[in-house]
Amino acid sequence: MAVSKRSFIYTVGAVLIIVLIFQMNYFFRIDSKLTERDIKNSINRGGNGGEGGGGKNMVGEEIDPTIFVSLAAYRDVFCSDTINYIFNHANRPEKVFIGIVDQGSELLENDPDHENQDPSFPNSYCFRGLTVSPELIQSNIRRKALTVAESKGPTLARYYATTLYNNETYFMQVDSHLRFIKGWDSLIINDLWLTKSFSPIGLYGIPRTVLTHYPMAYSLEDSGLPVIDQTGVPRLCKGEFNSRGIITFNSFILKATTKPAECPYIAAGFFFTTGEAIKLVPFDPHLSNLFEGEEILYSVRMYAAGFRFYAPTLNVCFHYYSRPKSPKFWEDNKQYYLDMQKSVERLKYILHWPLDKVPDLSEPQFEDVDKYSIHNTTILSEYYQRWKIDVEKKKVHWHQFCDQTPPPQE
């Protein structure tokens, strides 16, 4: 009788396990279908086979999804090329809005040999050679011009770009020398929604995810895009402290994944997220001439606000890295090193890093610093521990995040 009872219990247990397996399989299939439905009906409504009409997102609110592109350019001859690729290769260019911080264009005012095709547009590298319709340029490009003297580095320029944001659904920040593949807008939105089941959910039901990396390179020898190999995708996974005590990043090209792969950092030259991020983590206007350091500062602030970072599943854009003959802002700015050092002090204070001296918060570099500081030290410690960052010893144990074998322990 005892044996029979035990057999009965085993049988019931086995049946329950089988039922549970079927239920889980059903749940994940339904979840996958919901993701596809959300993307097609809520996000890409009207594009690629969209049915038009009112689309609803996961929480039932009607949205008409748009993308804001933050583009800071400093005397960059490749700026209009980037804008052409953004608009001409988007599935829905009319839903893409670019906010340009156009720095140094005043130097072209007396350059009659290289004027714009349309005299109604600014005489600027960002408007020369555009192949986009004048109507789209007028309606979908917003511009803030800064002279060379007013330009104080990319971090401040990116802040100015956010002042051109107008409640678009998504926010994408890019460098002014990128090229995009066809359908990039639908593809990157699709990737963002693939994180729905493992990222915090925010406004409109959109995941609080940041898709980011250092894109693969293109060469000027390429007439267009390079040969696209989607088997490998860069992942921003390596961090190291430099001689100024600032963490700088590097990436490894790793095997492409079917869902975005988590990474520790955000790349300033390319990231895509929900527009809600601009309100939750406003850009800091008090970081003049900060270059190295803008990425780790924004990464930690975004993490503390509940955002998580992932490498995309495919290469949607390519970057021109070398630019040996291009003007650099630090070469034109005599205040660069002095301002940079003050901004680094502000950065270290916000991130709770060791400072050389007790900060005097009445000094100009700490203006409004409380507004941009991270007050939750628990989440700050969580970030440093999770990604193995030792701010005291200035050491980052990054190897496992790049799928690399760590060196032997000393």
C-alpha cells in the first residue's frame, strides 16, 4: 500500500510538471506574439504594411510614434551626409525629427565657392549637399547655431540639443559622421521592444532601455555603406581608468544575439531610448569642455534612474572614426584644459568619486550640482559592484562582460 501511494504521488507530480511546462511554453509564445503585435500596431503604425488609423500601445493609450535625433556637429563636413542617411534610409522619415547644434558655421559665411543649393537654408556643412526634400528639411530639422567662441565641447552641445526636443516618443543621440542602413528606424524600435520582458516599463508602456554601442566603422573609400555583416555586433563592455582618473570605454565585436545583450555603459555617439529619459535624466548644462567623462557620467545617472543598457542585435549604423583632417574643438578653444578640469571635478563629485580636496560648492563648477547629483548611494553602490568598478583603486574588472578570459591574479 505504501508503494502504491508513493507511486501515485510520483505520478501526480510528473503530471503537474508536464502541465507547468506546457503552460510556460504557452506563456512565452503568447508573450512573443504580444511583442510583435505591440511593435506592428503601436510602434510602426503606418509603416511597412501598417494599416493606418489609430494605434494603441500596451496600456491602451493612443500614440503616434516619433523619433528625435540629437546631432551635435563641430565644423563637420560629414554632417549633411549623416542627415541624408537618417532621412533617406528611414522607413518613416516624416516621423523623424533632427535637432542640430551647429557649431562653427559662421566661418563659412564668406565662402561663396561652397554655398548651399537652397539659399533659404543656413550656409553650413549640415545643409550643404542635402538630398532631402526642402519641405522635410523645413518641417523636421531644428537648429541651434553656436559660434566657435561659444562652442564648449560635445557634452554642452548635447545639452543644447535636448532643448530642441519636443516630446517625441523616442530619443536617439548620434555623432555627426554616421551612416544608417535602410529601415534603421523600424529595426531599432523593434530591438527596443525586444527588451520588454526584462526591462523596467515606463511612459506609453515603452521599456526603459538604452540601446547603445560604438558602431562598426565605415571608410571614405566606401561609396556608401560598407559590406554589412550582421553575424557580429560591437558590445560596449570594457572600461578603464585613464591618467585623469576617468573611466573611458572600449568595445568588442561579439556574436550577434537574438535579443539585446546587456552591457555596463552608454556610448555618447550612438544610443537610442525612450523620450521619457530626457525628463527623468535631464542633461547637465554646467559641463563646459568635458569630453572624456561624459559617457560614464551619463551612464551612471541613467542607471540610477532605472534605465538598463543593451547592445543592439544588429548593426543599424556605421561610424567614421579617424577624421584626421577634421577640426577639433579643443584645438580652437583656449579655455579647453581649464574648463575641462573644472568639469571633471563636478563629474567626480556627482559620481561620489574621491576628490583631491574637499570641494567648495560655492565655486562656479558646482552650480546647481544638487539637481544633477545621485543621492541614492545604494543604487550607486549596486552599479559599481555589478559592473566590478573599484573607484578607490581606479580599477575595472571588465573581462567577463566582454567574454574574455581575465588575466591571472597577481
